[in-house]
Amino acid sequence: MACSSLLRPIILPVAFAVLVIASVAHGAVVEHTFNVGNLSISRLCQPEMIITAVNGQLPGPTINVTEGDTVVVHLVNQSPYNMTIHWHGVFQRGSQWADGPSMITQCPVGPSGNYTYRFNVTDQEGTLWWHAHISFLRATVYGAIVLNPRTAAPFPAKPDAEHVVLLGEWWNANVVDLERMAFLTGVPARNADAYTINGKPGDLYNCTAANQTEVFRVRRNETHLLRIINAALNTPLFVKVAGHGFTVVAVDASYTTPYATDVVVIAPGQTVDALMVADANATASPGGRFYMAATPYDSAVPSGPPFSQTTATAVVEYVGEADDDAVPPVLPARPDYNDTATAHRFWSNLTALVSVIIVLL
Ligand SMILES: *[C@@H]1O[C@H](CO)[C@@H](O)[C@H](O)[C@H]1NC(C)=O
Ligand SMILES: *[C@@H]1O[C@H](CO)[C@@H](O)[C@H](O)[C@H]1NC(C)=O
Ligand SMILES: *[C@@H]1O[C@H](CO)[C@@H](O)[C@H](O)[C@H]1NC(C)=O
Ligand SMILES: *[C@@H]1O[C@H](CO)[C@@H](O)[C@H](O)[C@H]1NC(C)=O
Ligand SMILES: *[C@@H]1O[C@H](CO)[C@@H](O)[C@H](O)[C@H]1NC(C)=O
Ligand SMILES: *[C@@H]1O[C@H](CO)[C@@H](O)[C@H](O)[C@H]1NC(C)=O
Ligand SMILES: *[C@@H]1O[C@H](CO)[C@@H](O)[C@H](O)[C@H]1NC(C)=O
Ligand SMILES: *[C@@H]1O[C@H](CO)[C@@H](O)[C@H](O)[C@H]1NC(C)=O
Ligand SMILES: *[C@@H]1O[C@H](CO)[C@@H](O)[C@H](O)[C@H]1NC(C)=O
Ligand SMILES: *[C@@H]1O[C@H](CO)[C@@H](O)[C@H](O)[C@H]1NC(C)=O
Ligand SMILES: *[C@@H]1O[C@H](CO)[C@@H](O)[C@H](O)[C@H]1NC(C)=O
Ligand SMILES: [Cu+2]
């Protein structure tokens, strides 16, 4: 059966019902073109891999908007695969046909096809993300959505700078072939070969060239907002930065009561916004560099799906302090993969920022 005749009768009645209650937005129009196509990239010990990526970037472009804006994304599919993009966590009030799940709200966009997504972001502030919503292609087709408030965010300190921290999983393989094989054999796809931070595995892995480690530059005493997103397919992750603590201020584009912690625990699909003050003990790192480390959390061992017990790293580098690249960065102590107590402590301490809800009402 043709995809379009299958979908239309289902979508239209729902669309009209929801349109009536859609709120009115008065924002700017933020427009992007996403050219999805082959990207040749070197990762781990693979000199040249062909992956599917948006605009030749891994991760893809950040969509940076203010609450109330209209987002318009032209998807131009130059890849050999069917494609759709899902705007993970966006409410899609009155625009559910723009949500992106293939064969649910739209037909897949075939090779050489194109499609325009159009939706408003209303009543959501913080961080969300987008990803391919078709097969394993979300392993490489993903990016951040930054949702700025129209007025100041209710943070305990105003950030001096902000960074997207997109966590992912990397396979030394064509992920579409991996999925086909898993489907044919009934055996789950093998472990990811690496975890990544902004598409880069970091230098604890073999053969990682200098340009495969993400660097976040900070100046002493600055407050940095980290927009942490777990874009991995399967694996919850622990995130730590040696010598630094975090104050969690939002989760999944909802503000939280500020929560101080030295570890962030984040499941696939989730986002955590955390403030990090650059106040590390300078004596502790003569090179002025500290590792950010992302490691797996899995409570279902050994019955759950297999996962790689490796560490992705990025580097937090203090500008103007002992910039000696010969001194390795300081590595944080990392929780065991089965440290459920740490995961429970983190998740059970997150509460909504109630004052904001009262203001909105
Ligand atoms: C999105 O915002 C625009 C501009 O304010 C408005 O014209 C449009 O009706 C909104 N769309 C939906 C689905 O609410
Ligand atoms: C893209 O890569 C695939 C292999 O992954 C290949 O079959 C295809 O020909 C490539 N397409 C283009 C336009 O280079
Ligand atoms: C988003 O845009 C604002 C300015 O409009 C900028 O200050 C901020 O750094 C940007 N954030 C990201 C993550 O690109
Ligand atoms: C691509 O989508 C079309 C429906 O639009 C479907 O008929 C076709 O089987 C899909 N191709 C693959 C490889 O899934
Ligand atoms: C998108 O597809 C339409 C027809 O399906 C075509 O007219 C248009 O030129 C295409 N645009 C791009 C940017 O490929
Ligand atoms: C690096 O390669 C060695 C030898 O092949 C292997 O034993 C080790 O597990 C690899 N390390 C990582 C982090 O992949
Ligand atoms: C990364 O480094 C490798 C080897 O040092 C080089 O071949 C490659 O072109 C570089 N990639 C980028 C994006 O700079
Ligand atoms: C950083 O803050 C500490 C404590 O407030 C202060 O002693 C120090 O001078 C500050 N350093 C810089 C470079 O601002
Ligand atoms: C800073 O680190 C050094 C060396 O690790 C240690 O001796 C010193 O006590 C630390 N200072 C503070 C304030 O923690
Ligand atoms: C975690 O697993 C290790 C073995 O890998 C085991 O020794 C340890 O007791 C486990 N810890 C918890 C909290 O289950
Ligand atoms: C967090 O939650 C745990 C219980 O899971 C509790 O023992 C702890 O005191 C809470 N507070 C902090 C700051 O971790
Ligand atoms: Cu999603």
C-alpha cells in the first residue's frame, strides 16, 4: 500500500481537533536547510568511514531559538536512505504532522526527496534535540535544540558562556547494515565501538587523532552552562568533570530546583542543563586541563543488551593557565557501570522549580 494513502485519513481529524487549542506565538522565524547526505569521516582506527550526516557535520547543526519562535527546516535528502527528522520533546501543539516519526505522522522522505518541517516552540525553555526517526540512522543524524527564554532564565547565576554537550554512540560500521543484520538474525546489534562527546570519542580510545577530542575552553571563575544531551541509542551515561561540580538547573526543557552534584546521570533521549563554575584547584592540574568523562550505566547486567565498558572524554581547558599540552588532563573517578545507588541519588533528587509553574499560571 502506498504510504500516503495509509497516513492521511488518520492524521487529518486529529489535526483539526488540536488546532483549536493551539496557543498563539509571536516570535521570529528561524529557518534551516538540512542537507542529509554521505559524509566521509575518520574515527578511531578507521581512516575513512561513510556516514549519513546533516550538512556534512557530526553532530548536525544546533537549532538555537527563543521561546515563541517558529522553526522552519527544509529537509533535503541526498542520502541513499529514507529519512525523517523527529524534534525530540517539542510539544508540536497544532503541528503534529511535523513531529517526524516515519510511518506515524508522515511518509518517509525518499532519496532525492525533500520535506519542510514547520512548528512553533511554545512554553518550553532549556534544551531539547532532534534526530533521524527512521532506523539506526539516528546514530549519526542528530543535533541540539536550544530554547532560550524570552526573559532571563531562573538560574542561581548568569552563565558567562554555554556549550552543547551531545553524547552519542559510534559504530565502526554502516549502521543501516547493522540494523538489517540484527533484524535478519534476531541477534541484537553489537556494542557501540565508542561513546562520543560532540561526535568525538576522545583520546582514551586507540588511534584517536587530536581532532577527535572535544575541547571546552573556560576562564577561571566563569560560570558555564552545559546543555548535556544523551543522543546514544541504548546506553544511559554518567558524566563527570575532574575537579568540578555541577548545579543542575533544567531537565528535558523544564526548570529544576537547582541541584548540586558532582555527577550527571542521563538516559538516552534526556537532556540535562547544568551550570559548571571554573573554580578547579589549579595545583591539581599543572597543565590546566581536566577531562570530562562519559561512562555507561546499566542496571540490567548481565541480562540486558550488551554495552561497551569504555570512556568517552572531552577536555576542559583553562585559558591562560599553564597551557602545557605535555601534561595529561586530570581524569575524574568514574562510577562503576552498575552503580545504581549513584543513579538513584541523582534522579531522586530532581524536582521541578515550583515557583516558575506558579508564575506561568
Ligand atoms: C505559529 O506561530 C505563528 C506566528 O505567531 C502563527 O501564525 C501560527 O498560527 C502558529 N502555528 C500554530 C500551529 O500554532
Ligand atoms: C553514499 O554512500 C553509500 C555507501 O554507504 C554509497 O552506496 C552511495 O553511492 C553514496 N552516495 C553518494 C551520492 O556518494
Ligand atoms: C544561541 O544564541 C545566543 C544568541 O542569540 C548565543 O548567546 C548562544 O551562545 C547560542 N547558543 C548556542 C548553544 O549556540
Ligand atoms: C522508503 O519508504 C517507502 C514509502 O514511502 C517504502 O515503500 C520503502 O520500502 C522504503 N524503503 C526502505 C528501504 O525502507
Ligand atoms: C523539493 O521538491 C520539490 C518537488 O517535490 C521541488 O520542486 C523542489 O525544487 C525541491 N527543493 C529542493 C531544495 O530540492
Ligand atoms: C586498544 O587496542 C588494544 C589492542 O588491540 C585493545 O586491547 C584495547 O581494548 C583497545 N582500547 C580501547 C579503549 O578500545
Ligand atoms: C583530523 O586529523 C586527521 C589526521 O590527523 C586528518 O586526516 C583529518 O583530515 C582531520 N579531520 C578534520 C575534520 O580536521
Ligand atoms: C577567582 O575567584 C577567587 C575567589 O573568589 C579569587 O580569589 C580569584 O582572584 C579569582 N580569580 C580570577 C582570575 O578572577
Ligand atoms: C589543591 O590541590 C593540591 C594538590 O593536589 C592540594 O595540596 C591542595 O590542598 C588543594 N587545595 C585545595 C584548596 O583543595
Ligand atoms: C558491580 O559489578 C561488579 C562486578 O563487575 C560487582 O563486583 C559489584 O558487586 C557490583 N556492584 C553492585 C552495586 O551491584
Ligand atoms: C539525594 O537523594 C538521596 C536519596 O536517594 C538522599 O540520600 C540524598 O541526601 C539526597 N540529596 C543529595 C544532595 O544528594
Ligand atoms: Cu527522540
